[in-house]
Amino acid sequence: MFVLDGAGLDVDFFISSPSGQMLFSDYHKSDGVHTVETEDGDYMFCFDNTFSSVSEKIIFFELILDNMNVDEEPDDWKEYVHGTDMLDMKLEDIMDTINSVKARLGKSVQIQTVLRAFEARDRNLQESNFDRVNFWSVVNLVVMMLVSAVQVYLVRSLFEDKRKIRT
């Protein structure tokens, strides 16, 4: 869970088990990673922003399920292959390699998604800082112009001749 954008970049987070037991609770956190031993049933994830009801938040969260029993893909293609046992062994090796590559690509996609979330949060923070710096730079520029105008007026008033009769 990462808070990508919003005031303070923090949110409250709760996870409840199917039996109603509170598993994790984080208060005013901008990110968090939790590991849960699962049981059958519906889990409840709650992102709570009531402490900051004025500002909205953009949240990225990812649910990664490891060690799940995944149904194998059907092996209908094997009935069309005829050949020796050596060919069957090579095909099994190739299929094991392909499945291994597929699993690794899946993990790569998950890691890239998390990295994109970090990049989005950093980008939003950077743009917010850029706007803040530009605003205060304009304020400082206006104050400096006003101070310089006042100084020019005061210096000119020092050299002004206020006498009515010139000698």
C-alpha cells in the first residue's frame, strides 16, 4: 500500500480476518507491506481518511497471493504429438522451462507495477514542491519590488529641496 498523492501522504489502514479479528492496523502511514497467513473466507481491507476529510488521497495497493494452488493449463496439445519417449522427455523439459519463464515474467510485472507506484508518488511530490517553490518565488519577487520602490522613494526624499526661497 502506498499513498501516491494527497495532503500529508498518510492514511489509516486496517486488515480484518474472516472471523472478524483485526490482523493489522496502521495509523498515519504513507506505505506498508503486510504478510498474512490466510484462512478461507472474505478479508476486509479498510483505507480510512476521516482524520483528513478536507483533502483526498490517491492510494495504490496490490494484493499478492503466494503459494496458491493454480489449476494447470490443459494438456490437450499432448494428444496430437506422436513420437518416441525421447521426444516426450524433451517436450516436458521445454514445458517446464516455459512455465518457469512465465512465472518469472509474472513476478517481473508485479515488481514493475510497484516501481511505477513509487515513481508516481515521487512525481506527485516533486510537482507539488515545484508549484510551492514557484509560488513563494513570485511572493519574494513582489516583496523585493515593493521594498526597492520604497527605498528609491526614501532616498529621493532625502535630496529633495523643501525650501520655497532659493538662494
